[in-house]
Amino acid sequence: MPSEPVTSASAYIFPGQGSQRVGMGLELYEAEPAARAVWAEADASLAFALSSLAFHGPEDELQLTQNAQPALLAAGVAAHRVLTARGVVAPPAYLAGHSLGEYTALVAACCLRFSDAVRLVRRRGELMAEAGERSGGAMSAVIGLDADELAELCEREGVDVANYNSPDQSVISGMPDAVARAGEAARAAGARRIVPLAVSGAFHSRLMAPVAERFAEELASVEVAPPAVPVVGNVHAVPLETEAAVRAELLAQLYSPVRWVQTIEFLVARGVEHYIELGPGKVLAALVRKTAPGVVVESSDSLLVLASGT
């Protein structure tokens, strides 16, 4: 039997870099013409076979920042278009995306054209990777330490909090030696675990400010419309309501923390009780449950099974 559309206030959420995997989106591509159209548009926009890379690898190539970002965007947009066209999910009250996922949310909100967004995130990834090669940089997840205490500790060590992911998990970002010192200080302050991340640079830190300056030229070349559905931004965890707000957000998020905890708290305060993660994996679903244990969270993978009637 087909799934009944959800009628309570809902939000679609879109994952960021780290959720990519070889084979993502392939089953949907094979089953749904709408998904095939998304990947064909991505391939044409980038003038190379992004779809083949996402579906078949090699994995080390897909993991590169400049490849992972457009591939995740395409996978998320494909899932969104299939599920909304089939009526499996109710229209959302809000949209939100984690870092790169914010671009997917803006496409879903009819704020960015998909062809423009896929070129933007490809260039975004290239610039972020180049910055990492030039200046170095490292990131570590810190588990089990109060976020305010971690922020004070990072300020002393000259690093930045890059992600407020859940009440007990944050990510720090900066130069490798400084990130290592901050990790040890966090451990001494009571953090349960410090997990170095396999990344190509110090994302969402002050080291990415030069990237924003260069990326501004790319962003200025595309049309941006006010979001048709409110998109809660990463930088301030409030809805982006104007073209100017979207443009400022997409530059500032490069060197500012992803305030995911605050985003979910904002949505919960406005009565959003149902969250649908659209894209590969269930990373955001797990983070939402940690921040708001009482809400309903689903993934596009499970909903697509319902949509197929299997």
C-alpha cells in the first residue's frame, strides 16, 4: 500500500559532506525518470560524468571535496524531486541543510537553479581543497564536552568550532598543531573522545575566509531568488528571507560554524515535529534525535521503499 502523506508540520533536511558513498542514488536513477533527469543535468552542467563517479567510483575520487559536494547535491535533489512528485511527503514548513546541504535546500526552495548550484558547489569544493593544500588545516570531532566550554577553550588555542552538531558532539577546525592542542585540552576538561577527521582542510574556520573572497565572484554570476519555502541558515540558525540574505549566508558559512543544534532548536520551537532527511545516509537523522528526542525522523531511503510499493 502507498504511504499516507504526513500532515503534521515537517522539515526537509539535507546532509553535507561526509555522507557520500559509492553507489549513492543508483537504485533511484535506475527506477525513476525524474532522478535520471537530475543526474543528466548535473553531468551536462559540469561537462563530465559525475553520475558515473557517484555510482561506480573509484571511491578515492568521489571522496575528493570537489567531487563529493556536487554528487551529494545531485543525490539530494533527485530524492527530493522523486518523493515530492509521488506525493509521499507533505509540503514542508521549513527546509535546512548541513553545510553543503544548504545548497540542496536552496534548490528545493526554488532559490537556486540546480544547474547553477551544481557548478557553484563544484567550484566551492575546488577552492576549499586548494585552501587546504596551501595552508594545511585539520578538524576533529569532540564528543562529550559542553559547547560553551569548548568554544572558550578553542578561543584560547586559536582554533574555531566548525560544527555544533548535537548537544554532545561538536567539531573543531584550524591549523593541525592548534587543533591537536585544543583536542588535548578538551580531553583534560572532560571530553569523552577526540576523533580526528579525514578532511582536506580546516573547513568552517577563519582559514577559509580567503575562499569566501574568491567564491564571491562565482556567486555573483548566478541568479538568486528569495526562497519559496523558508530555509534556516547555518550561520545564524534563522530563516533566509531575501536574495541578499542568501548571498551573505553562502559566503559567511565558508568560515563560520554550522549551528545545527540551534537550527533544530529553532524548528522545534516553531512546532516542527517531523523531519525527513533527503539524501544518502542517516547522519542528520541521528543528530536530530540527539537534539530533540521526541520528534519523528525519517530518511529518504525508507520513504523511497514505500513509494515503490515494495
